Amino acid sequence: MQLSKDVKPISYLKAKTAEVIKEVQNRKNIIITQNGEAKAVICDIKSFENLQNSITMLKLIIQSENDIENGQIFNQDEMFDSLEKKIFE
């Protein structure tokens, strides 16, 4: 990413919204500034979804690591037995 090309003032966004959308559809993030400060990042929907999925996966990994540290683990047979009881009973 070349920040010098990817940083745009909010006036640019207002004047050239369609152009900005075309840029982000090519997987290019645009940083929007207001009064000289970065205020927002515009990205395409697929990149946003991937980011959200990555965050969710990281949260699950952290939760799993915490469960292991706290001894809250089940062996595979116990887990499947528990699931079968919930599903079939």
C-alpha cells in the first residue's frame, strides 16, 4: 500500500464517491482524512468480511487457549457423547 496515494481528504470522497468505490473494488483501501487527521478507512466488502472472519477466528483461538489453561477440556469421546445426547435425546 502506498499511503501517499491511498490517503484522501473527505472533500475528495464527497466529490468523487463513484471513483472511490471503483478503487476499493480493486481491493485497494482508501484512508479518509478530516481536518488533516485519519478518520476512516474504506474497503471493499469482501476484504471487510475477511477481516471480520479473521477477528472471529482469533477470538475463538484465544478462548480455546484460555479453556486449555483453565483445564476446561474434554476428550473427543466425551465431546461426541455429549453432542449425541443433546441431538438425539
